Amino acid sequence: MRVIPFAPRRIHRSRAAWLALAASALLLSACRDLVRRSPEAESITLTPNAFDVPVNGSVRVTGTAFDRNNNTIAGRTIRFSSETPAVATVTADGLVIGVAPGQAIIAATLDDARGQAIATVIPEVPASVQVSPSTVTLRRTNVRQFTATPRNASGAPITGQTITWQSSNSAVASVSPTGEVTAVAPGAATITATSASISGTAAVTVTEIPIGSVTLAPETRSLQVNESFIPTVTLRDTASNVLSTLGRTLTWTSSNEIAATVSTTGVVTGRRAGSARITAASPDNPAISGSTDVSVTERTVTTVVITPRSGSLRLGVPRQLAVALLDAANEPVTGRAVTWVSLTPTIATITATGIVTGNELGTARIVARIDQAADTVQFTVTRIPITSVTISPTQASVLQGQTVTLTAVVRDSAGTEVTDRPVSWSTGNPLVATVNNGVVSGVSTGTASISATVEERTGTASVTVLRIPVDSIRLINPADSVVTVSDTLPNQVRQVQLELLDTDGNTLSNRDLIITSSNPTAAEVTWSPVTRILTVRGLRSGTTQLSLRALGSNSLPEGKTTRLTIVVTRQTGASP
């Protein structure tokens, strides 16, 4: 038998392939058995099991399967579905997407087990609100419908949203709950639409309806001076519809303001006899205007009444008189000038404006005339009563024999200084001081009260009279500057005559002296103020120097010092 060498190799390979195939089959069978042996799902739990999701928004849910022993089953695919896909849909991997507001049940199944979650789909929250039109100009009374569109972050419109409307100035433009805007008055306003706290705005400008024509009534009118009236204004638009004048501004002019004026609000007033045309024009187009012709006449005064009608005039004090003018209908007439006349010009005068002034005491008669009417009043001219008298200065001093002048300040009830009243002067002590028309003369030293009286009002001042001071002491006999006297002869004295003088060289009497001796033991010296004699009596031989000065009223030395020498000699044969 012949051996084929390659045959055994082919047989070996075929067995390996069969062995691999057999192993694969066994593995597959084992896997099938393993799957066949996995526990069935008993329950499924969804997380979250209740949630909100906005329209066009999404929320992912996760399902967990459990076996009968409450063990988690892994590796199994859970199927998701929505029972209300019109409200919410769900993807195979559990992504829930909101479709429309409402509630939807999201189900999860595995084997025979089932779990569910409740998804509440809420309206989509807007990111912006678009108002249309965004800018508009309306004429007063026009109406315009506005719309508001809420949009999400992607700019897509959102439906089913509640819109609230508001105007920043309802007096200019109002807005209804549905967005209908009404132009009310000229001006500017902002219209705001709000949805879920998100707002959008639009700008509204309101303009006035143009004036097509202006008519004033009456066409003619007669006025008296200072009489006023307001013409009736009728405004129409270009379609001849009557317009309200409320809030309208017209331009008013007068062709003759001397005769009649017109205010910015159309009040026409007669000023002087004459005529004028009053015109009211549209401020936007002056060519559109209306007019009325005014004729102005003077009012005739029939009654004149002067006030005040009684009382008195104070001498020299001006007083304003007033006058009331009435026409035949007893209506007041204003703006007319009257003629003032004084029938007693020496007693009182009056100016053209009615200021009367009393010139002298007496009775004054004043007349006011206009047209054919006149009135007369009578006043008594009196002095202004005095309320105070003050003497200046209130305290003064004067030297004996000299004078000082006092001044009386007199004031009336108005506080004005008066100089035309007689002043009565008096002194409380004529032995000390006298007074004549305010000039006080010093008589003797002391104090006197001086009074000034005007119309039972009195003021007082105190005046002190002082002695005339001594200026110098003079020896009548110049040789007495050295006096010799004996010390032994009984009652032997020497007398020296002195004269005390003031600054004018006048002799003064009854003045004391201050005597100072350089050697008081040599001589005794005495002074007589009445006789003005200095008496020297020798005491002991020797020499002494005397210093003489006058004693003032304040007990102090005054004036210059006078000196003299006293020589005391011893008598021959006298004992020492």
C-alpha cells in the first residue's frame, strides 16, 4: 500500500475547524441559556415621577427596572411612550418635550412591568414682547389698534400668553385692555405691553386736529371805557366739523390797542374812545383767522363820592383822598381822572391826585369834579398832638455866673420832630440856676431841675452849677512879698491883702486857701475868705516861706501857687 505524505496534514486541519465550531456553538448555547435565565421585570420607577416642562422645553426622565426581589435589573432596554403626545412627546432615551399646555402621562415598559410619570406642560416664558406699531403719530380723537407678540429666546412667537396694557400718560393717550389706543390730547405717551413680567413699549405722539376756520361772535360790539367782554369762538376743521376750543391756543391781536386791548385768553377791554378790530388766528397758520369790530365810548359819570367824608387834617401832614365814580345805572366807573379843587387854599391845598395838606388852622373845603358831577367834603385843620418832650442834654453843668444852652426835642404822635410849637421853660431852684428860652444861667453852686413844657407834655434835665475856679493869687502890695514882724511885742501882727482871680482876671471872694509853711514855729498865719486878708503873728525869731493855693470845690488845690517870706525878728532887750 502506498503512503500519501500530505493526507495526515489535511485531516488535522479539518478536526481543528470542527473543534472551533463546536466551541462557538457551545458558547452561543450558554449565552442563550443565560438570557433565558435573566429575571423578568416586576416594577419600573421613573425619576422624576412628576415634573413641569415648558412648551418647546424638555426634561429627561430615567427608568429603573426591579425584579420580584426588588433587585435592580441592569442591561435591559426600557421603552418610553406618551399617552398624550399632543401635550408632550418622549424620545426613546426618555427626553420629554413639551408640546402644548396641559398634562401628559409618560409610560415606561419592560416585559410585563410598567411605570409612569406625570408631565405638566406649562406655557412658554417669553424672553421679549414686541409691540406694533413701535412708533406712531395720532391726531387727537384718533383710535389705533396695537398688537403685542411675546417671543422666546430664539425669537419665535409664543401663543396663549396673557397681555396687560398700560399708558404712561392717559391724559395724552389712553389704552384699552385689548390694546386699543385713543389719542386724547396733544403730547407724548409710552404704551407698554407686559406678559409674564416681560414688557415691550411703543412711542405715541398726539397732535392737535388742524384748524380749518375761526369765527368770532358777535361781528361788532360797542364797549364803554374799562368795560370788557370775551368774544365767542367757533373752530372748525378742514371738513367743517366743529372743534372743541378746550386746550386750544389762539393768537389774539388788536388793530388799535389805544382804543381796545385783548389778552392772550381773548378778554377784550375798552381803553379809550375809538375803534379797533380784534383778531383771533391759528398759531400754526396765521392766515386762518376770525375777527370782530369793537367801538369804544367814554362812560358818563353821574355821581362822585369822596372818601373819607369826615375827620380832621393834621397841620402839615398830607392825606390821600379817594373818590368813587358811578354811572347812571349806579355801576362803578374806573380809569377816569377827576379834577380836585380846594375852596379854601389858604387853609388847605390839594394835588391833582387827591393829596390834601393842611396849611393853617381852620376849616377846609375840598371839591372833586368830573363830567357834570361833583362832590364836596369839609375838614378841620388841627395840630398834630404832642406825645413827648425831651431835653438835651438831660444832665449838664455850668460855672457860677456863666450859661449853658439846653434844647427841647418835641415829637408828635407820629414820632416826627416838631419845631413849630412854643416851649415853656422853668427852673426848680432859681437861687441856683435860672432859665430863659433854654439858656440856663448859673447863680450859685448846687443842682437845679430845668423843665420844658409843650401842650401839657414836659421833659426835664438836671443842671449842676459849679464855682468858678481860682486861677491865681495876687498881692495887693507887691512889697508884702517879704513881711517882717516882731516876736516880743504883745499882739503885734502884720496883715497882707490878697486878691484871688479867675482866668479872666475877675476877683473871686469867699474862697479858702491852703497855706503851707516851711517853718511853722516861726509864725502863726490865718486867712479870712470874706476880707481876703492874711494875718501874720510872730512866734519866734526866724524865717519861714509860705506857699498859698486856693482850695477848690472838690477839696483839692486849684490855680497857681503864690509865695511870700515871713521874717520874725527879736525885740531888743527881750528875753530869749
